[in-house]
Amino acid sequence: MPELPEVETVRRGLERHLVGRRVERVEVGRERVVRRTSREALIDGLTGTTVTAAERRGKYLLLPLDSADALMIHLRMSGQVLLADGGADRPKHTHVVMHLDDGREAWFVDPRTFGEVVVYDPANIDVELPGVASLGVDPIADEFPREQLRRIVRSTSKALKPLLLDQTAIAGVGNIYADESLHRARLRPDRPANSIDAAATWRLHAAIVDILSDAIEAGGATLGDAQYVGLMGEGGSYQDDHRVYARAGERCSTCGRGWIRRTVSGGRSTHFCGWCQR
């Protein structure tokens, strides 16, 4: 699933290429991607509107429109937002097409159809998009002082890895960046959050912010399935900098002594070095 750096990379592409563009016409294929409302609601809500900004909360893309509504796009497992010339050959699983006033098309492509495209009223977000309304702090888009993370970890005995994946606590971090952040902070993923001291919390805070920032600058991470790409179809390169994620069985490149281990908890894979991370 694309995480904060990947979604932020798409957001930056949308900010450059889609903001200020008028949506002349909309096509909706498979209705599963508009299941929260309907095909007609998306077409009616987008047609004739102009995109005025490109924003992000956690893993959600939020695009305000000049109609006072906004467009939400959630990529989930395999979604892509692509920009192409009008009339270009579309990928097989293109479910939404926005025809723009400059002759180009914006596509929402999603082979697994877990993603969503929704027009909503920002004033009613608690009801229409409760998942967005309940998001916790965004480490990149929001103010994120170290003391805030200290309050979060002290408030629960939940293990660190599930806490980092809890979108109501910290928005945007998923499997990749949780594993990489905990490794850089030298913390075991199964350690109770409220058991770490202030110094460990500061290390974790720095790791989260620095790794997310570095990954954004690298255009995110495109893994072997190549499902994540940016707006123009370009892949990211942060996978080349992974220290633990998807490196099970390899010698740890940080300490040179331990081996990267992979465990599964709650159906989610976790990668860590037993020597570095205590």
C-alpha cells in the first residue's frame, strides 16, 4: 500500500499539473471505486469544477474544488493516479477518467479495486469521511513536536509497531516506514510503547521525520510489484535505502553483526535486526 511518502509524491504532482484545471467531463467504469456514494454523485460533483489545491492527510489525497466541495482519492493497496494526453491508451484497470480543459486526462487506475474516489462536503467531513476526520497527527503536514510523540507513547502499552500503524495516532505511516523508523531508532517493534524513555522517544521522533522526508525526496518506494508510481508514471527509489524492510535473511547493514528477521503479527509482516533493536 502506498504510504505517506508515496502519496505525498502524487500530491506534489497533482499540485503542479492538476491545480487550476477545469474538469470538463468524467467517466466512471467499475462502481466499486465510488461505492461510498455513486457513479452519478462523482460525475455530477466533478463535472464543470476547477481543482483549487492539492492537499494530503495521512494516506488520503484531498483536492478542494471551486464548488466548495472537495475530491478525496484513497489509493489503498494498488491505486494509481496518472496524467496522460487525451486519447492515450488506458491501462486495463482504469476506473475513473477526468477529461481536463487542456486536453489531458487524469486517470484513477486500481487493479484490486480497494481504492476510492469521492466528492464530499468538507463542512460535513465527520459524517461523510469519518476515516479522514479521525486521523491522528501527520508527521509531515502538521506541527509534530517531540513532546507530542512522547504523550502518544506514554498513553498506551500497545507494542510500538502496531502503534505506529494506528492511523488515529500517527497518520500516514505503514509497514515500510514503521519498520525502517524503528530500526533507525534501535527499538524492537514488539516493545510496549510506554516502556521507552525520553531519549528513545526522541530517537524515534527523529527517525520518523527524517525517514519520511528522505523517502519523499526519493519519490517514495516502488517495490517489485511496481504498483506504486507517481503521477507521470515514474517509480520511486527509496527501496534502495531500506535497511530492514523486505531484507529478511540478510546481514544487517547497520551493525554488521545481526541478521534481519521477519515475523508476522496480526497478518502484517515485520522486519527488524535483533542485534540493533532492543
